[in-house]
Amino acid sequence: MTKTRIQNLNIRYYTPSPPNPILNLIHMDRGSSLDDDTSVHLQINELRKLSETCGSNTIFEPQSSCEARECNAESVPSAPVLRAPEKKLTLFALRLSIFEKSASGLGTLGFIWATVVLLGGFAITLDKTDFWFITIILLIEGTRIFSRSHELEWQHQATWSITDAGISSFRALRSSSHILIKAVKQTFNPLSLIRKSSHNTREVTQVYPLHVGRWNHSRTPTRTWISSDVPLLPYGKWVFLSRNISKVLYWLQLLSATACVVLSSTRLVNHNYGEVQKGDSDKRNRQSALNIFYALALAEALLFLTEKAYWEWKVIYCKLLEEVNKECELGPSGMVSIKRFFYDAYSRCVNGSIFDGLKMDMVTFAIDLLASSSPDEQLIGARILRQFAISARYSDDTLQKIGVNLSVVERLVEMLNWKDPQEEEIRKSAAEILSKLAGKRQNCLRVAGIPGAMESISSLLQTNRSSGNGADEIGEKNLILDHANYSFWTFNHLGLLILKKLACDHDNCGKIGNTRGLLPKIIDFTHAGEKLLRDKNVEPSQILTVKRSLQLVQLLASTTGATGKHLRKEISEVVFTISNIRDILRHGEKHPTLQKLSIEILTNLALEEGARERIGGTGGVLKELFTIFLNQGMPEHQNQVRRSAGEALAMLALESRANCHRILRLQVLERLISALEFPMLRVTAARILRNLCTYCGSDCFYILKGVIAAAPTVLKAIMSEENKLQEVMVGLAAQVFKHMTSNESSIMFERAGIKEEELAKALVQILEKYRHPSAKVPRIRRFTMELAIWMMHDNVKNIYILKDLGMKKELEGVLETTAELESFNIFSATVGLSRHTTTIHSLVETALNLLKDQ
């Protein structure tokens, strides 16, 4: 014996104007900012964040795994435990079910009492008035019991689709008291009802003009009936639609309860059940039996009306559903979800134990709907999970529940492949949920581990390159605009965001690289022409696309180990990679964040010899890097971009004779020497000059003769600086002095105001300070010995000076503490790359032999 008054929710329902999805995605990309010349403060924060992410570590130093790969993984501090808003609904459903079951119990008892005791025992002796009153009450109660038992079933069918539970039903419920009148009008004058209906439609449209939008794009079954639209009879279709029968049953219950109260009260007040003759034992208990029956009927009807009053108070006046919807942050369209949740909770309380509804929560409810075969239920579930996943208040708990449920994650991944325009919102919601889920480190591998996950994510990226006509050409890249009914760019952004978060894990990078056709898609999004980069009114979404794709490529290129080596090879072999980056370096002065990301990609790609040569051989790349590095007019907040450009140039010159020659042809030697005077550029300028001196070869000896002008600056830095700057200056000095004669070196010492004895003492002190290899300055002992060897070759007197200062003892100490750390030029995390041709032991033995041959 169940009933529900769900349909009496007097709610003004409307569909809000859809917000700009691109702006939502911009906000989702935490810590990101779009670069234009009106947002300098955002650029500063962005570049500062990048510099903090990278720290002071570079590929020229070994890094721990956590230092080598810092990602913007979301690590939101745990929020205080919040009471779930839906608890108000489940408690309300519990209280209603108590009224409901109490009324049902009394009704059943009264029915049994009337049929067994009164009609069974006193049927002949009952007064005619009481007989008909009892009969009418039983018919009313029977009708109400029947309608009560079936109303939940009809209501369930009536809310099967979102549109049925949306504007139409809510709007109609406001005037549900006119159902019977409308039914009669439809039967006898259908044209007038059509005109009235069209008037109502216009009224709804005026109040809710945005109803016709994405709400109506939900997919509807084409081969089966929608249960709420089934016409049960061929005539009077409006009345006999299944979604309207629940309204009829509701008002039937209300009228029957009122009639029961009137009839029962009348008989109890009059208390006239007929006279009983003395000695008539058949009528002796008739009055008591009738009092009990009328009292039961009255109590049952009053309980029902009390439940109705409580319902009206909580829903209409206290606006419980709107309050819960507001706390759940579901927006106006969330009223459908709240109604469905409450309906299910109430059904469980009524059909089972009254405590069954208390076990429900919105997240589990949404997860169940997501697995449904009904498109509308899938959409409701996706909307709830999406809103809870992006909510700062509920995201942690929601993502935890989703993450531990592998079937839900698989379902979300599957939805990424749904390309039907009618399923656009479901697909978009699934992508947003996965983007938040992938932001949690513990879920990265779980998402990527689902078979076909990378292919599904790849399907979000809409390629816009046509296929070529033959093997000797590549299709052109055309600009794709969002279709009138489909937002391709929204899915591009979401796909890149998911991949970027997944790429924070080393293993996922390998899966991304191994997914067929995915890398070329990603690199296509790094393209930004001159018009886009220099346009002051450029769409933020276009810059965001380029930025996210660059971030993703940077993460892939910085991967360590064999996976990283393979990825760098694959990325550099895509013919558009380097040229796209060159365009950003050339035209992206308004977007320093994009330039820095591009430069970091080049630096990481240059770890591989083949990629190093491809970068140097791409016209204009070296020139643009030097333009940025040596640009004195750049704002101070872009200094990190200049520093990154210097590191990229140092990497490109490392062990690459061809690139060194290309750099010399740019005639930047004098400007590099001048850069040694600027504190911000000194380290990277020294590295570039050292690599030029080391790898240009003997045929460029005279071209590099001008580098000796840097000697005074280098000597002063060795004597006054420490740590990294001292290391690179010692290394540069060891190469610069090789281009001088003894007379020239003496002149340079005089210009610097430093004596050779002072330099010798400084070298010994360096070895004393670094008795063990240092991860921060892994080459300082090597460079120190190289410079000491040159000094001993240059002037025999220096041998005696170094010996007297204790150089021999320090060199012997180096032999006992050598490590692999000192054998490499660069590092990929803790793995050394580009091994020095001369071992540290060879340098020590050479220096010791010179000291012995004094």
C-alpha cells in the first residue's frame, strides 16, 4: 500500500543558458593563465610557477626521480568533512514512509475489521445507513489502496525520461488540479485543447526560452516505446498517457481520503447506529464494532492527510528540494536529478524497510544511473558525477568512490567513444570526470591501464589534417571550427588535459607514445602561426590549446630511461615538431609561457644525438634561440625564458660539431662574451662558450681566438664565486687558455689583477672543499684538474707552486673518491648521458705525472 506525491512538486524548472565550455576548461586547468599583453601579472605568476617546478636543477645535474618529473597533479588539501546534502532527502523520505506505513497499516486493519466483523457478523442486523456508509468507505478505501499500490509504478514510468521530468511535467503539475477538466475538453473538443496547449507552449517558451537547447539532444530509443509516452487507449490520448495516470491516481487518493474523513466523522458525531432491544444478543456489540471501524477509517485518513500536509510544508514552503539542489551545486537543471534521487529513496523506504532509503547517496545513485541502458538516466548520472567531481567541496570523496570502482572508470572511458551529437553532453561530462580523476596520482595508472583507454582518449582529439594524395606529400592542415551542434574544440581541450595529467606518470608516457597516431595528433596542436601569436584579440581557447599540447610534449620529451629515449626519437621524427616550435620562438614574444615550454622541449629532445642534429639543421631555430637569449629588452619577468634559451643552446652545441659551426656563422661570439658580465646569463653563456671551444674542432681555432677576451672575467669569477658559477667558469677557463700563448695568458692575468699563484691556490682549495663528488657541481673536480694541467704545461714554475700547495695530496684523495657522477656531461634524472672522452682517473694520473716530472 504505497503512494507518492512526487508529482506535486510545484517547481519552476528551466534550463540555464549553457556556459562557455572553453572558459570552464580554462578554470579547470589549475595554475594556468593565458598570455596576452594585458595580463602581465598572470604571465609572471605562470613563469614563476614554471621556474619553481623546474627549480634550479637542469639536465647538467643529476636529479632524483621526484625532482626530475614534477607535474601539476592536483593535491588539494583535505577539506573538512561536510554533511552530505542528500541526507536531508533520505531523512524526509524516512519520515514520510513512517506516515505512509502507519496509514497503510490502519487502513488494512480497518478493511479487515469491516469485512470480517461488521459485514461478516452484523451484515443482517446493520442499520441501512451504516450499511451503505461502510460499503462506501470500503469502496473508497479499496480504490485508494489500489491507487496507492500502483502510484509508485506509474510515477516511475512518468519520470522515465528527462524531458518528461523536466519543464513539461513540472509546468503541468502547477495546474494539475485541472486534469479532469482538460481530459473532458480533449475528449469532446480536441481542437480547443490543441489551441490551449499551443498557448501553454508559448508561455513556457517565453518563461524558459532556453528550453530548446542541448536538453533536447538526449538520444531517444527508435525501435522501442518510451514508457511515459505509451497511449493506453486510442481515444483521449492525453488522459491515458502513462505519465498522466499517476496524476489521476494522486487526486483520486486525495479525494477519497477527504470523503473518508467526512463520512467517518459524520457517523462518529451523530453516533446513531439504531436502537438495540433488550435481550437482542445479535446487536449487543454492534455499536462498539462500528465505533472501532469509523475510528480506524478516520485515523487512517487523517494520517494520510497529515502526511500530505507535511509533504506540502517541506516541499512547497520550505523548498527542501531546491535547498538540497543548491547545496549540491547542481544548478537549475539539477532539479531533475534531485527529484529522481528522492523518488528512489522514498520508493525504497516504502517498498522495503523504512531504513533502506538511508543507505542511498548521490554519488552511488549517479554511478548506478551511469550504468543504465537508458540515455536519459545516463545523462542524469553523468551530470551529477561531473558536478561533484569539479566541486571543491565534494570532489575528494566523489573521485575516491569513482577511482576504486573499476567498472565505473571503464564506463567513463567507453563513453569517450560516443560521437553521436545527441550524446555530446554525456561524452563531455565523462571527459571532464576523467580529467579530474587523472589529476589524482593514485588513479593515473588505473585509468591508463584500462584496455583501449588511450585510443578512447585519442578519439577526443579532432584531427584537421587531410590525407595526402600520395606517399610524396602530406595533407594540409586546415582550421576546424565547432559544428553548429557539436563542440569539437571542447573535446580537443579535454583530451589534451587528460593526456597531460596522465603523462605525469612515467609508465603512461610509454603508453601514449605507443598509441597509434596519437603523437602526430598532439604535435599538430602545437602549431601556432604568426597571426595567432601576434593577434591581440586572439581567442583564449586557441592559446590554451597550444599551451596544453606543448605541456604534454614537454612531459613526454622529459621522460627518463629507455622509454624517454624512444619518445624523444618519435617526437623529433615527426616533421612538424621543430618547425612548429620555431614559429612560436619567432612570433611568440607576447606569450613567454609558450616560448619557455617550446624551449624546454628542444632542450629535452637535444638529449638524443639525432634530434640534436635535426634541431640545429632546421632553419632559424638557433637564430631565434640566440635572439631570445641575448635580448636585453625583454622584461625582467621573462628572464627565465632567456635562461632556458641559453640552456637549450648549450645542449645543442654539446658534442655537435655541425651545430657549433652553425652558431659561429651567426657571429654571436662577442655577444656571448659580453653576456658573461650579466649575472642572470653568466652560467649558460659560459657553458655555450665552453662547448664551442671543445667541439668546434681544430679548423675553427683561429675563429675562436676572440674568446680569449673573456679570460679576465673568467679569472675573476673563479676567484670570487662559488658553486655552479665557479664550476662553469673553471671549465671555460680550461678551454679558453688553450687558445693562448704564454705571453697572452700573462697579459690576461695582469688585466684581471690576479697572479698565477693565487689561481693555483684557488684550485687546490676547490679540491679541498669538494673531497667527494657533489651532485650540484658534478664536474668541478674534473674542470679543476684540467685547468691545473694547463697551468703546469704553460709554465714549469706552476708545478712547484701547486706541489707546495699540496696538490699531490688532493689528487691522491680524488683517486680514492672518484664516482660515475663525474663521468658525464648531462643527466636524465639519475642516469648519466654523454660520457666524457677522458676519464677522471686519466686526468689525475696526468696531473700526478706532471708533478713527478718537475
